[in-house]
Amino acid sequence: MPDKQSSSPVFYDPRGRRWRRVRRTWLALAIFVTIVVTIFIASVLANPFLATPTLKPLKNLPSAGDIKPHPLATPIMNARK
């Protein structure tokens, strides 16, 4: 004998409580996203004051002559020959 099924849909909510919860959740999410986007746009458009760095020049940095390959003083001997 089959079970007696209700004539109402499974997710039927006659008092509308589910819709109120969904609406409040979407409203909270929309407010959160709006705040995050506003903060992001403000941070992109803001011109921060940055102090000028006072670094001493380093004398030991490589120069253009350091990266050119130098010929070997003695050729490498192959052990297999």
C-alpha cells in the first residue's frame, strides 16, 4: 500500500518565514559586498603619503661589465678523449 502523500508542495511555506530569511540574508550580503567594494575603490583612488626613502647607493651592485661572459683562461679537458 503506497504512503499517503500531502497535496502541498515540499517547500511550501504558508507564513512566508523562509522568504523573509532569504531576503534578510541577501540584504546582509548586498550590504557587505557594497562596503567591501567601497573600501576597495577608496583605497585605489586615495593618494597615500609615502616618505621619500633615504637609501645610500651601494657600490657593490653588479654593472653591465659583470654580466658579459668572459673567456676561460684554460680550456676544459674532456676526460673521455
